[in-house]
Amino acid sequence: AIAPTRLRYLSKEKFQGLLGLIPGFGVEIMRLLSSRLREVKPADFSAGLYDHLTGALSRQAFDIRLQEEMERARLYQYNLSLVFLDIDYFKNVNDTYGHARGDEVLISFVERVKAKLRTTDLLFRFGGDEFVLILQGVDQSRGPALVQHLLDDISATQFPGDPPLTITFSAGVSYFP
């Protein structure tokens, strides 16, 4: 559906046989399919569920999904982490290089964050340079390490443009229950 290709088909039996031969094969296929689906822009931005600039879920979607995710975590008895991200000194980027460059940074930031997320993780644009992550199954022992890993990756990235910029963010993590 994303690009024209010649399709080859496996019978159900052959496919199940492959899954049995290669541990983690099914998980890897699902990861690849999910990453390809993320590349497809949502068709209906007009519903207000996606941020028009970055493609992240909107604050309106956050208000809806947070309650749903908390109910799901309560029902299935798993942990949930809520991570607030705020790009450091973003106002200086807009003031120094202009709002178009600021938009480029926001778009690149969201792309970098999405590239590090699992398929079950949700990224929302909460405000101008503020974002929220909902991470299913992440508790107090894993939350800070995941945020630090994300920060290390983002701060090691040169954001494109003239001149290239290095971006950092501040984060806060909350846990449910």
C-alpha cells in the first residue's frame, strides 16, 4: 500500500513453519510493518487528533487517550509511564533563526523521538515545544533509563539547517499506578 511492488505469497503452513524456525521472526515482522505504517501520514488531520506541523498526536488526542490508557492499564494490570518533554531554549531558536527554522527543528525532533519509540508508545504535541509520551508497561525502574537514552540520542544529533543545531530537552516522568 505504500509503494508499488511485486507481491509473493506464502501459504499459511509455510509461514507458520518459518515462524517456528526463526525465533523472534514474527515479532520482527510486526516491528517492520509498524514502522512502515508510521511513515504513512494520517489521512484525517481535520478531526484535530494530529498536530498539523509535526504529525504527532494532538493535545486533544492526549486528553482522550490518557483516560483510555489508564483504564486499560488498570484493567490489564500493567504499569504506565507519562513523560513530559520540553525542548530547552527553543525560544532562542525562533528568535535567532526564525520560525521556519523552529518548525524544522520541531519536525526533526518528532521524527527522532518517533524513531526510538515502540509501536505501543504514543507521542503527543502538548504545546509549542512541549511533548508528552505515554509508555505502556514502563515502570519506575525503566522509565528514567529510557528517557536518558532518548536524551542521549537527541543531544548527539545535529539537526539539519544552516547552521546545524544541537537540541536538548528537559523531562519529567510520572507513573501509573
